[in-house]
Amino acid sequence: MAAEGNWKPVSEEDEELVTLKCNLQKYRDLILPLSKVLEWEQKHYPAVLVGVITFLFALIWYLEPSVLTSICMIGIILSVADYAVPTVLSHLFSSAEWTTVQESQYEEICRRLLHGKRHAVDTKKWLLDLKANKPKMYLVTMMGVFALIAWFGSLIDNLCLTYLIVVVLSLLPGLRKHGVLQLAVDRVKNLIAGLHKPKTS
């Protein structure tokens, strides 16, 4: 009876977490060190990230492959990695060496991935609600956003723009972990609040 009293229903989030952990389990020995690099556990990790990305884009710039060739090469690399990485990791790391600390870190990473997915779903839902309830505002918003992006893209070379996007995305986890991203958001909020604040004579 006591066991039944302590029983708690499994939430949808917990089910999604278990599913994601199972799906990524064969990559978990790679995910943990990669997460440490992305979150800047060492001071030199940001420089390493930017350096690797810069080297790859410099190689692309030098070789000048066509769009179709680039897509095919990325597909080949991902296919080989999907086949080879789990096999290599299974030989390098033993499941018996997996500790409770590592499991906790792995679970936290999966939870953050789920939060990111949830933010994307909420954004999609917000856009669909805006389209259904305020179609004119939806049209103006989407046109404004796409026009701004198109204008910005016309000012910068495609490869350079892609490079900047990849660098920013790769640095986001570290910026979030060290509070830099939240600080920037707070400053923008304060700036907007100051613009809307009525002036006193």
C-alpha cells in the first residue's frame, strides 16, 4: 500500500526524455565531451571552436565546390559518421565505465535538447495562432522579417554569411552557460523599456 501511495504518473516530458536518451545512447560518449567544448569548460574552447570552423570554411572557400557537390559531400560524411562513430565509440569506451555522474550530465544535456525542441514548437504554435487570429499582423510580421533577412543577405557574401551563422550558433551554448546571452537580452530589454518610458519635463 505504501508503494502505491508513493507512485507518481509518468509525465509526457519524462517519456520524451527517456525516448531521447535511448535514441542518443550510442553517441553519449561523444556527446559529453562535445558539450564541454560547446559550453566552454576551458578558457581556450571558444578559440578552438572558432578555429575549427574557420579552417573548414576556408577549405570550402579554397576548393569552391558547387552547391550540389557540397550537399552530397555533407551527406556522405554524415552517413559514414552515423555508421562508424557508434562502432568506434563502442571499442574505445566500455559501458561498465559509465558513472552516475556521467549519466546525470547526459540526462541534463538531453533535457536541454528537449527544452530547445519545446521552444521551437511553441514558436511554431505562436505563429499559427497569430496567422489564425490576426492574419494582417502575421503578414506584416513575416514580410518584415523576411525583407530584413533578404536585405542583410544582399550585403554579405553567401559563404561569409553562412560562416557567421555557424560561428554564432556554435558559441550560443557557451554564451548561455556563462550568462553572457542573458546579460545581452537584459540590456536590450532595458534599452527598449527606456525608449518607451515617457520623458518627464
